[in-house]
Amino acid sequence: MAFLKAGNTTFIIGVEDEQVETALEIIKNNCKAREQIMSPAASLGVTVDTYVPYPIEVQVGGATVFVMPVDQFQQF
């Protein structure tokens, strides 16, 4: 069971040094964090007859970006 019933995607993108800022702008313009209303799933420690799942607002989306140099690249 997924926490927010949504998946994550990992992209590994290689660009030349002079293209890093352009790539970051593209990511920034397309990966916006937003608030979403979710109904939490029942916990295993709570009985069903006493559990009332109140909707909660959570932040979803966005991006985490790591920029690092590549010392070596091989393609086979």
C-alpha cells in the first residue's frame, strides 16, 4: 500500500555544463508542488468502528534535483 497512493519517478539526465541552468529551468517550470486533499487510510492499530478518516491536506509533486559532475561515462 502506497502512503499517498501515488508514485515517484526518477530521471537521470546528463547535460553539458553550459546546459545545466536550462535543464533546471525546464524542471522548475514543470514540477510544481501543490496541496491536495487526501483521506488517510485506516491504521492497523485502530478499530474500524472508531476510526473516522478526516481528509487532510498534504503537499504533493515538486522535484528534488542533484547536480553533480560526471568523471567518466561509458556506453556499451
